Amino acid sequence: MTTFPNIPLGHTIPAHQAFGWCSYCPNRTPAEELAAWQTRETDETIRKPTRDQLLEAVDRVRALHHDWDADPGHCAHCQDGMGTPLPWPCPTIRALEG
Ligand SMILES: [Zn+2]
Ligand SMILES: [Zn+2]
């Protein structure tokens, strides 16, 4: 069994791990703990990728999809169901360009 030496017996362990306090701590209320959890959840759900992260994702897609040296005029990544490379620019790149 894991013990949490810094967390007083009877206190809410997840709250102590997340915030360092819980509703059983002195000067804390259950409403305060609930509000803290709600704020935390909101922070996590509204965290959006930054512009740089999105641009990096686009770069990774572009690294996969490029005009293929071995077969110019065709995508190095995309093929039809028969294994024939798709004409360049492929649908993925056209989708990125908008
Ligand atoms: Zn506590
Ligand atoms: Zn492609």
C-alpha cells in the first residue's frame, strides 16, 4: 500500500496531490475544493495547440507528402487501392492548401 507521508490521515489524497490541500484542511471548505477541481478541468479542456504546434503538425504532414523523386508528378505517400501513386499535389496537400 502506498503511503502519502505529507497528507494527513482522513484527508482527500487526490486533492492534496493536485492542489496541496483539500476540504478537510484548516480554512478550506468542500465548495472551495469543488471549485478547484472545476477550474482544473476547465484548464485542461480549453488547452488548445499553439500556432507553432499546428505549424509543426503541418510540416510533419508535408514531410510525408511530397512530389516523389522516384516518380515525379506523384505523391510519395498517397496511393490508390491498387498501389498506384496518386498524382501530385495529392488530396492531402490540396486539403492543407485549402
Ligand atoms: Zn487536506
Ligand atoms: Zn499525399
